[in-house]
Amino acid sequence: MSTARKPDTRATCPLCRKAMAAAEFSPFCSARCRDRDLLNWLGDGYRIPGPPADPETLAETLDTRREPPL
């Protein structure tokens, strides 16, 4: 007889790893975790690795995205 356990397939919150209680805040377990994740994005808590950006190139890119003044 096999005693191997089945993998746990319950959904868990990506921040606190608690089990999901309701789909209302999916993929998070609560509004608190959802808001913490948003603050991580807005406060540069999450970053994409890569070389530092050249300030001149960034300025040129931002200038071309702006609408011309009327």
C-alpha cells in the first residue's frame, strides 16, 4: 500500500500563504493582502531585474509620449 500524500491543491494567498476563504479578493485571501500587493507595486517593492536605465534615453522616451501643447 502506498503512503504517498496527495499534493495540496487548495489555493493560497501569494503574500501570507493562508488558504483562500472567498473568491472575492482572488488571488488574495483578503482586502488587506490585496492592498499590500498594490502598495508593493506602487512603492517599487517589486522590480524587474535589468541594467540601470539611461536618464537621457528615459527623458527622450517620455518627451515623445507627451502630447504637443496646443
